[in-house]
Amino acid sequence: MSVLLPNMADFDTIYELEEEEEEEEQEESEPVVRSQELLRPRDAPDPVAVRGAGHITVFGLSNKFDTEFPSVLTGKVAPEEFKTSISRVNACLRKNLPINVKWLLCGCLCCCCTLGCSLWPVVCLNKRTRRSIQKLLEWENNRLYHKLGLDWKLSKRKCETSNMMEYVILIEFLPKYPIFRPD
């Protein structure tokens, strides 16, 4: 490198400044990596699945969910709050599912004559019931469970005893970010 400077001391100063800038750039890039490692969410436990406990199931949706308090949620949520939330979901199912069963029976009787079109009302009613449960769980999450670090949702899972699919209430643990750690 040919630099025409009247004084070589100026060249040494410029060279030292360039080295310092490169070191600062490297130091600045390292804390970003460190801070990303620190902000990574901690490992959350496996989600809790609340299965249907009813004796009637229409298109995978049982007529009630189990109100037994899972031991995994001890210390996370009060058993009374859990039972209140499950009873709200069960009340929604108790209101909507008998209508679905009636339409299903009527649709099955008329299925041959209508080439299967008589089952569409059951499919639509079942979808409406699922949406109402999802909205109820979303309301419960916003009201209480997100503050406690939990997320409730309706999820489709494979049955343990057969290849059929069923809807369960899945309670997931939200990851906690360590926001109080220094940069």
C-alpha cells in the first residue's frame, strides 16, 4: 500500500484506527449472537390434552370433556378456574350437539334419496360448534390463561384406541423469555 503522507506517525495512527474499528465491529456482532442466545425461549413442557369423556361423538367432537384436573397444571392454574372453563365448553356442547345428532339421524335416513347432500347440514352445524368452542377458548385465553402462561385451543388428534380422529382441548405452555438479563 503506497500512501503519501508527510509524516509516518500519521500513517500509524490511521492504521491503528482502522484496526480498532474492525475490532469494534466484531465485538458488536458477537453481543447480537449472545443476546439472541439469551432471548431464546426456555424449553416448555409437553402440552396437556383434555380428551372428550362423553358417550356421543359427532364427527370427532364429543358431547363433553373431562373435568378432572390434570396434575401437570398444579401451580399453574387453580382447579376451580380449570373446572369453570371446561364447564363453559361443556355447556356450549350441551347446547349445540343435540341439534347436530338430530340432523345426523335425519341426514342418514335421507342419504340414499339425496345422494349424500342431506349430510351437509350436519357438517355445517359441526363446523359452527367447533368455531364457537374456539372463540370461547380464545376469550378464556385473553381473559386469564395468557396471563398465566398457558394457551388453550381445540385440536384434532388421533385416538389412542383406533385410527379415528377426535377433537381434544390442548393446553400448551407459553415459553418465557428472560427479559431481565443484561445485554
